[in-house]
Amino acid sequence: MPDLKITHQSVHDYIAAKKRGDRATTDRIIREASARFARRDTDGSEMAELGHASMHVTFGEGA
């Protein structure tokens, strides 16, 4: 992915799941990360990385 240093394991997991075409896992990761952000357990960088990944990784590209 261009211009992004991935610092969160959840983002690595999200990218792998998205490349596999695993919608259940990508949805779960987004729900969990959103909950962490809503509780202010994270600084928002995880959501920013997930957002970038969602735009630059094609669903099922590695299947």
C-alpha cells in the first residue's frame, strides 16, 4: 500500500482478510476498532490506517 506505514496488527489482519475475500473478518475488525475509538482507547491512528487500507486494497485480490 502506498504511503502508509502500518503500525497496528488489526490493520495487517484486515488487509489479509480483505485480500482473501473474508467479509466476516473485515467487518469484525472494523467493528472492534470502531468500538476502541468510541471508548477513546486509541488515538485514531488505527482507524486512519484502516480507512487507508479500505481504499487501497481490493476485496478478494489475493483469492
